[in-house]
Amino acid sequence: MNFFDLHCDSLFESYEKKQSIKNGNLCVNFDRISKFNRYIGCFAVWIPDYFDENQSFDFFKKVNRFFEENKEDIPSNSEIILTVEGSKLIGNDLSRIKFLKEKNVKIVTLTWNSSCRIGDGCLVRNPKGLSDFGRLAIKEMEKNNIIVDISHASEKLFYDVLEIAENPVIATHSNSKAVFNHVRNLSDRQFEEIVRNKGIVGVNLCEEFLAKNSPSLNDIFMHIEHFLSLSGENSLCIGTDFDGCKTPKKIKNVSQIPILYEYLLKKNYPENLVDKIFFNNAKNFFRKQNIINK
């Protein structure tokens, strides 16, 4: 099977824990992804909220250097898209966005859970939404062909971004609030806005966002089923959050993704729909954004 993962933290974990990105003890490593027919993965450089702006920028440069040193080991069947999770590293310096483009960053998740100069994350009480600097930053990201990711954003920030964005906006790893009411999940209206905006949404495998107790494959299915009911057939993808969270016991690493694929087929989903969710929707989106070629 083919698999397109909109979000994993494996690059961050590999760097932080001094694990081999090729064959280390990670949910996602190069050996594991080599088993797919084709694999495309968005590897995030997570910026912790406790870093200040300069620490964040320096940290990105270190992880990026580590990634560049290991690119030669990427399997021939695979393509890695570099992303940043948390825009604190931009500080108040728009030129850093151009720097990110030069380092081949293709997606920036605007916030993690707290605030930065662009706006407020999902755990901020009384969020103020998109700042004046944030409006400039969104325009600069679009100018540099960097996709705006609103996973982790507060609802106020979400709607402010959708109001000014000229390019499609995505949620790389977010589930349905209607299925499980968690602050990190998307309301029906938010999902529908992303669909209208011609963006995509990656269903997150994090247990904490799927269900209250010991989520199963069926809980993942319920989020997928609900998003599909909101006209999500051409917008729904997978954003595993591997190496950044605890996942259901039957899917502990990327080599077990086919278990979920087969589970959806057993739910009488047609194969072409399952292929859309696991690969083709994301592939088509990134081709339209000139991120991948084929």
C-alpha cells in the first residue's frame, strides 16, 4: 500500500534521544517506511512552548542540520517533507520565514498549545486570535509557498486565519470534536471551512484525542466516518502524530498502518476511498501546491 502521513514527530525524537532515524527505536524510521510501495511523510521540528524565540530558532537550525546529515539514508520509495510545529522561532522577524523556505520547510503549524507572536494556541484562556504581526506572517508564508497549519490553534485564531488566507489552510493532525469533545479537536464548522477552503485534514492517532478510555481501531473509524459525513471524501487524510503521543495498542508504529487500512475495508469502505484517505487526497493537495511532482 501507499501511505502519506501529514504529521509525525520522529525527526524531533530522533534528534533529542540520539536515535538513528534510519533504524532506531522510533515509531517511524527509514527502515519501517521502506516497506511501503510509496511513502510520503511530513516530519515536524517541534518547537516546545518553553523555548524562547531565539532558543527556538537555534533549535530548528540544529535539527535541520541533523536532518540534512541523514537525508542520504531516505529510502528510494520515500519522500520526506520538512515542517515546523510552532512558529515561535519566527519571533518578530519576517525574514526568518524566507530562511525557512530556503531550508525547504513546506508547512508551519502556527502554534503549539500556548501563545506566540502570531496568535494563541488551543489551551490559552480568552484567546485574542491573530495578531497584527500574525497577519503579516501569514501573507509572508503564502508568498514563500509555505502552507499554514492550524492544528493546535485556538478557535479565534482559526477563524481569523481563514478570513485572510488566500491559499488553502490545513489541519495536519486534528480529530472531530463532535465524536470526542477535546479542545484539540475540530468542530464540524471548522472542518467544513477547511473543506470549503480546499484544504485537507489529517486524522490524529493520539489516544488522548480519540476517546476517553483505551481507544480502539473503531474509535479512529468513528472520527473518519464523521468527517466523511461532512463531505470530506476528497479532504480527509491521516496525520498519525507518531513519536509525539501514545497511540492505540494495535497501531504502535508506522509498520502497523496497514492494519487500519484493512479495518476500513472490512467496514465496507470501497478501496478507492480508503486509498484517498491514506494517500491520494494528500498527494493531490501537495501536487496542486507544487510541493511534490508526482
